[in-house]
Amino acid sequence: LYFSMTVILPEGPLKQRQEEENQARAKADAEAKAKAEAEAKAKAKAEAEAKAKAEAEAKAKAEREALFARAGVVPAPTYTPE
């Protein structure tokens, strides 16, 4: 034996429930969008910092090689951390 029952909500509570669900969904969407934007901004900042660091290292290397070339030492010696 199978028995099923449905409850039909009156217009007022149904509309209120739908509005609450829509507000909750909108809030969750806004939070997800804000989180995604923050992550994208952090990623862009990290990439910009890495690019600036690489450019600074390349510029320093070029200046160092030019300095050694002026001194007559070609190619410039390579420094090792050891």
C-alpha cells in the first residue's frame, strides 16, 4: 500500500518562502562572485610581481654583463651560491 500526501501552501507563505530562497541564492552567488574576483585579483598581483622580479633580474644580468664586457672579461663569470 502506498500513500502520498502533498501540502499546498497558501499564497502568502509560499511567496515568502520563494523570496527567502531567492535571496539566499542571490547572496550565495554574490559571495561566490566576490571570492572569484578576489582570487583573480590575487593571481594577477602574483603574476605581476613575478614578471617585475624577472625583469629586474634580467636587467641586473644585462648590466653585469655589460660591466664585465667593458672590463674586457667576456663572457661574464657565473656566480654559484656555493
